[in-house]
Amino acid sequence: MWAGQWSTLRTELCHDATVAGTLSPEIHALAAECLEERRDRLAGMLAVFAEGVASDVERLVPAAADLDRLEPCVDGAALARRPRAPEDRRHARRPCCCALT
């Protein structure tokens, strides 16, 4: 569910920025960075559990339930309050605006 929602939001974000033209480059960059950070946290959590033992499975459900919500990544007011990343880091993390990796 979370991964599906992430994918849908990322696709909509790319569409709105590149096809519809309804997002400014700054808002697009902030939203993409936010989604990428959340994806990276999921990947980190999965890597920890992939290396674990069977007893770790009991902790997986609570850990997954504690994943950050995705809605703030596409909420204009929340993005406006988001700290800005240094320009060089923002471009290094996002090689293509619509890469869905």
C-alpha cells in the first residue's frame, strides 16, 4: 500500500511538473526530494530486516506502520515549511525528474 501510494504520487508529481506544467520547478524539487527521502528510509528499513533473523519479523509490522506519511510531500503548505537542501545536494539526488527508481 505505502509503496503503491509512493509510486502514484511520484508519477503524478512528474506529470504535473513536466506535462501539465502546474508545478513550479522549486515545488517540484522539494516534493521530489521529500518522496526520495521517504523511499530511502523504506529501503534502509528493508535492508535491515533482510539481514536479520526470523525473530526480527515481529518488528517489521510496527516498523512499517511507523513509515513517514507521504501526503506532506505533495502538500504545498507543508513543502513551503520544509527546509531547503543545498542546491548541489538537490541536483545530486535527482538525476532525472521522472526517474521512478
